[in-house]
Amino acid sequence: MRSFFASSVLTLCSFVVAIGLFEVVCRTIVDTGMHYHLEMWKYAVSLKQVAEDPAIGHKHKASQEAFLMGATVKLNSRGLRDPDRTSVSGDTVKVLMLGDSITFGWGVPQSETVSARLGALLSQDTDQSFAVINSGVGNYNTAMEVAWFERYGLDYEPDAVVLNVFINDAESTPTYSDVQWWDKTLYSRVVLFGAIDTARRLIFGGADWKAYYKNLYEDGKPGWLAMQASIDRLADLCRNNDIQLIIVDYPELRELSPYPFLDVSEKIADTADKLQLTYIPLLSAVNKEVPETLWVTAPDPHPNSFAHQLFAEYLAPRLLNAISFANGPLVRDIDNTGVVVP
């Protein structure tokens, strides 16, 4: 009996020591500052909190700063990755960017995001002054972005709202709760579960990512229905407050030519058409590039600084054109060449 007890204690101690050593390895060796799972976890723990409104899910903490995925992230007093705009001239056109981690600028310096670049490009191409406000939050879908706008967006008194759409925006809104201490503390847990998920996908195949995304947009899917209903509510809210709404469609960067999601883009474009909204697809901004040159890292196909530059340069004249012709919808180009004409 004593032998069994001693053996059990020794086994337990060995397990604890092994876990401790693995934690040390994860913190000192695995954590290079560019490990996707760890950096996303740090983002969630250090910069996010559960929102009061379940429809929003989560939101940024105010006035926080962190170094994530090779870039400094500084949040203003309202929790946005944007300067604190204490005063904006009355003749400045205010453009509010709604979006997820792409709009937020994951892995990209703040000054090199689409929003920051657009502010400079729009102002230099016209005598008009523009303030482009970045309200992007990682892991948002369209329904969450619209819920955020309904609660906070009108406070910014925007002249135009850009709904930045990505293909995973038709995912259902998750339910959030406060995380446990081990979720906030253990690097090893993040690395282990990330490795298990990667191994599972390699061994068992998992859901093919292209099939997964296409499935989100099948008729009757709850996330797609919620996305359409949210865009409808946002269009009504903007219309009632004399705000122009523009939908910008960002491509999935893993496969660009031929692009596997033209049918999904068509559905989003049709939704915009029905509501008489301007729709601007950005596929043509990048479809001649080698996909890997556009990624933050090889395992992380978020757009890098170069991709943000291409998106901003392509979007700026089309966005300016859309805002300039605010008295009516623009004709969208159905074959995704990106030509937008009044």
C-alpha cells in the first residue's frame, strides 16, 4: 500500500514538473512574438473584455496598449485602434470603418492599416479633409459590428459608414463569458490545444476551409440570415440619419486566381443591390499577387502591410467616388474587376 502511495505521489510530482517545464519552454522558446495562437490569446486576454450587450459579444478595453504579432496596438479612450479625436473640424468628412481583425489591422502597425492610409489618401486627392475612424475589432462578424454601431456608432456623427466585409462574417455570434484563471495564465494550454487542433486537421482532414466558407452562405443558414438582417438594419439606421453606407468586400488571401468565392461575393453584392447600397469588391487589388506575399506570416493569412497598402490605394478613389456621388447608388461591376462608376 505504501509502495502504491509513494508511486502515485512520484507520478503526480513528475507530471507537475513536466507541466512546469513545458510552461517554461512555451514562455521562453515557443513564444517568439509571432506564434499565431499565442498572439491571438494575448490579444484576447490583454485587450478584450465581455461586452454588456450579448449581441456585441466582446469589445476592446479602453486606453490599453500591447505588442502583438510584431506590431504595437494602442487603443484610445473609447477602445478603438484610432487616435483620440478630441476635435474634428466641422467641414471634415468623417468616415467610420466597421470591421473585424482585417479592419483592426492584425499584425500591421497602426499607421499602415487601411483606415490610416485611407485618411491620408482621401485628403491628398481632394481639397476636402477626411477623418477615417477605425472601429475594427478582432473576431467580430457583421452582426456584432452592426450591434456595436447601434450602441456606439452614432456618437461619432459619421458622414459615411464603410461596412468592411470578410467571408467569415456569416458565422454565428458566439456566447462569451469571463475566462478562468488557467485560460488567462497558461501559455502551455494555448500551445497544446493549438497543436492538437493542427494535428487533428492534418490527420483527419477536418472541414475543408473552402467548403466551410461556402457552407456559411447556403440559403437558410442562421449566420447568413443574421448577416443579411444586420445589413438591413444598418442601412435603415444610416438612411434615417442621413449617413451614406458603403459595403467593401475583402478577399480571402489563400487562393486568389482563380478565386474560389466569387459566388459568395455575388450574394453579398446582391444584398447591397437590394438595399441600393454601393458595393466595392477588392479582389482586383491583389489577385495578381502571389498569395504568400500578402500574409502576416505563412500560417497566418491576415493581410500584411503590403496588402493593406494595395487595398487602400485601390479603395481610395472608388470610395471618394462613392462619397462624391452620394445622391444615388453606384453601378457595381458584377465580374469583380473592381470598376465602380456613377
